[in-house]
Amino acid sequence: MKKLLVLILLAASAAPAITAIPATAQTVATEQTVTFTVDNMTCALCPVTVKAAMAGVEGVRAVEIDFAARTATVVFDPATTSADAVATASANAGYPARVTG
């Protein structure tokens, strides 16, 4: 009887973990990654300003700046924002950005 109870408890505790996997997969599927070419980055403070401007857009999840390549790679939720909105935020900070490729 104890073995049956233990098996039932184990099965019940495993069910939420199995259910959680699709929710995580859906979250990842709703992210979009875009790389921008950023103009006017000439000093060490420029990438900090660009990153802050882009990260300030609602829906942006991550911003990585490559100063040497003059690019910014942004991960965002396309249901909340767009690549155009991220580029506009950078341009408003004084650093025009355009989608690469």
C-alpha cells in the first residue's frame, strides 16, 4: 500500500514539470533577435548610451554592443515592440541605427 501511495505522489509531482516545458518553449519562440549597425559610436561612453537607449524600450530583453564592429544585437518581444522602435530609440539618443543584413 505504501508503494502505491509513493508512486501516486511521484506521478502527481512530475505532472507540473512536464506541463511547464511547453510554456518555456512558447516564451522562447516569442523572442526576436536583430543586429543593428550603429553610427556615431566613437568613444568608450557611446556604447553605454546606445545600450541604455535600446534597453529602455519596453519589450527589449537584452542588448549586446560590439564597439569594434559598431553593432548592437537586441533580443526583444515582437508582440510588445519592433526593430523600428529600437532603432528610433537609438537615433533619439544621437546614434542612428539600422538593421544589418
